[in-house]
Amino acid sequence: MILIIESGATKADWCAVQPGGKAREDVRTAGMNLATMTVESLQKILTQALTTLRGDSSVASATPVTQVHFYAAGLLTREGERVPDGAETLDRVLRMAFPFAEIEYASDLLAAARAVCGHAPGIAAILGTGSNSCLYDGKQIVRNVRSGGFILGDEGGGARLGRLFVADFLKGLVPEPVASQFAAAFPVDYMTVVQNVYRGPSPSGYLGAFAPWIMERYDASPYVKELVDGNFRDFIERVLKQYDLAALPVGVVGGFGYAHRQVLQEVARPYGIRFQTILATPMDGLVAYHGENA
């Protein structure tokens, strides 16, 4: 049996895939911050996931786990190394739980590429709170236009949309009635915003949390429509156009891109871009990718 884990800072999706990939069981737990979590915290999350998975009769009667594939942002393994920097504690915990399993660590970007491209070459993009992209040759990532994060990049993502809107709001550039509605919905006085953006624990999460509210006004406000279209347009102009769009298919993974896929597709139409796949999460694609060897 194969265990696939796709972890972010706030949540982690676990999926046990039986031989032939014909049966699966999914569990969601708290996310795992590999840089700060203790062995005890990681063990607690692992125990929670395994207790739920083993409580399912189809999983409990399946073959032992022979492969574990762990995906998370920033996991980069140097040549000749099995465990990437920062994952040593997690590796000890997984080794105790699965002493005979082959364990792979990989980035969330490789997860996206495998999910939308499978074993074929293509262009993969992440459009969530942040954004990222890569050129994938069917086995590995061969080129990556750097994301830059929500300050220097993240074009197309929810946090960048929130940053653009809030910056306009603070400068009095958001038209009425949207500005008054925003001020009534959130505590967004100048000092509160500055405190959260420059000293808060998760600036990108703070700004990204405004994106759903902004998107609700997409059809009603020409200003919002142009802001949203411009955010996606920047992702195409500044990122996607650096790849060979004429020769390769494009796939997208991410909750923000999936929720607003119709807008994304409409903005991309003049560029001749046709997205072959848009997924909310990579798990279904990863199950198909790894299930062949389950």
C-alpha cells in the first residue's frame, strides 16, 4: 500500500492507496511545520491520521505500507541526499512508523506537476494564497520562474489580490460603495493593517483572507473586475509566457485558481491558453500518478 501526504502549514491531506489504485481512504489533519514542530507534535498528528486510516476496514485489511510520499512547500533534496534540510525530525517519526517503507520527500511544486501532468511533459502552476509554476519534463522539474512571494511576486494568487486591494484602500483609490462596504466588514484602519502586514505572524494569510470578499464583488464592480483580471493577467504575462505555451499543456492546482477558474480561463483566452486541468488540490492527480505502482 502507498501512503501519500500533502502538507501545508495549516492542513495536511493523507491518502492510503491500495494495490492497483482501485481503493483509497482520505484523512485531513493539522498541517506540519517542519521547521518548528517537535517529535511529539509530529507523532500526535501521525497517530491521528493512522488511527483514522486503520479504522477503515478496507485499509485495515490491506497490505502493509511499502511507499510513503511526503509533499510540502520548500522541500528540496540535494543530489545524493535522501532527506531534505528541515525534515530530519519528520523522517525519524515516519521511519519508526514505517521501518520497511521507501520514503520520498518532494516539494509542493513537484506534487502539482505530477498531479496535472502525470508522466508527460507540461507546465504546472499553483494558484492558491500564493503562486508558483514550473516546466516539467515528465520526471522532474527542469525550470522554475521564481515566485518571489507576496511582496515580490505571487502574481495570480489570493494574497497578491488582497495586497493590491488593501494598498488601494489605504490610499483612497477604492471607489464607493466598495470602500465603505470593506471598512464595515473588516477592522482595516491604517495601524491595524500595517501591524498585520509588517509584524503579523502570517502577512500573506492575512492579505489572502480578503480575497473571497473581493471576489464576491467581481460582477458588480468594474474596479474589482479590473483588479482581479489584472492579477491573473500579470501571472500570464510575467510568469506563464516565459514557458513554451504553444508546445505544452498547462495545468493548475490550488483552491483560489479552482474557485475562480472561469475568470482565469476567460482572462487566458486572448493568449490562446487552454488549461488541460484545474484542480482544487493535487491529491486526486497524485493518487493516479502513484496508484499505478501501488
